[in-house]
Amino acid sequence: MSLRRMPLRRTAPGPLDEPTFSEQQGIRYLHFGTPWIQGAMSLRKPDRLVLEYTRQMMAWLLFLDPPEAPSAIGVLGLGAGSLVRFCLAHTGSPVRAVEWNPRVTAACRMLFRVPEDDERFEVVHADAGDWVADIAQRGSCPVLMVDLYDAEARGPVRDSVEFYRGCRQVVGGRAQAGVVAVNLFGSHDSFEPNIAHLNEAFDGRVALLPEIDEGNRVALAFAGPPLQVDAAAVLARAETVEQQYLLPARKWARSLMPAMRR
């Protein structure tokens, strides 16, 4: 979810968790009855990541290759399906999305070009906290992208130490290397508690990307055996990621250098 507000044209009545939509300059936006942007899609290029924070959520590519089946890329919070569309279009990985609100899923499939479930893609309708706590999900998604906000944008709706420990188990716990990317708001009251909870759950193995103009700040939390990386290797990988995925990976790598040195 982006912290940026914009004028809202209501196209669906109902409570705040009812999906509503707006369009400006070839971009379709998802809302929940408020001006807060819950996701966006380019009408001409649906698999392009329109919002900068969604591009930053892909920064795990600096450290891990897209997983191969039966492992999957996990997405908690479907939003407008931006991360799902991008991963399906640009990686060969299975993708598993967890979304508690079936109305959001229906809106994504009707207006945001999210496909129906098949062998490679699945939407699970469940509470994200319950899903990460399920022992059956342990180690299932070496990559997990977390973007869980309600209509009022009062901070993530799941952000406890227990929740983040569940995320750690989903990406592999201590057994396999995994990365969790979390969308936070840098200037929001929820930011410092979330960072504290992430550090406790991941033994301090947390790095932050720079805050963007809209206020979003993406945290990367690392699980499993320590990743053996150095600055030159990460910068070289960033160049490859930038060329292959057309993402600003070298900028991410440079911003993460202080954290990697620690």
C-alpha cells in the first residue's frame, strides 16, 4: 500500500473494506473506500510495477534467485495484484498469495488482470497471521513479501513478534536461506515497533531501503544460514538484476552497503 493519497471516484458502495477504484493517466488504482492507494496497474503494461515501493519489494533478488517448484514466492496481501503479476510475468516461480478478503480477489480478477488459480498460481483466503503460523507452510516460500494494510492505513494489521516469527518459519527458519520483504511507513507511529519486532524475530538480521517520497520504507529480514556476500558481488548481481528485470537494483545495492558491512 502507498501512503500517497489521491482523489477517489467511488464505483462500489459498501463498508471500508469494499474495493473501490479510480483511474488517472492510464493507471488504475485500488482503494478501500478512502483516498489511500492500495495498489495500482498500468492499463497498457499490466505487469509493470507502477508504485516505487512495489519495485523495492523485489530487492530480495539481490540475494536469492527466484525459487523453483515446489517452493514458491509468497505474497501476503493481494492489493491490486502488482507483485503477483510481475512475478508471474518475469520469473518462472510458482506464486502463492494470501488474502483474507474474497472481494479483493474478485476485484483483482475482474479489473486488475490477476489470473485464476492454476498449477503455478494460487490465492489462499486466510488471515495472514493464521497462515504463517500453520506448520504446513514451514519452508514453503523462501521469499515472502508482506503488505498488510486496512482502509485507514493505521500501520500493518499484522505486526507482532509472533507474526514475524511465523514469517521466518515460512521462508525456512534456520534451515534454508530466505528473505522477507515488508512494506512499512517510515514516518508512521507503527514504524519503530515494527522494526523492533522484526529485529527480535530475525535476530537483528534486518536491513532497510531508503524511504521514498510517498513515505513507504521497505525492510528486508533474513533467515537461515548467513549469506556470504561482499560489496563487489552484490553490485555485480545488482547489474544483472537491473538488466533482466528492469528494476533499479544498483541503487538498492548501494543503499544496503552499510547494513552488509555490519
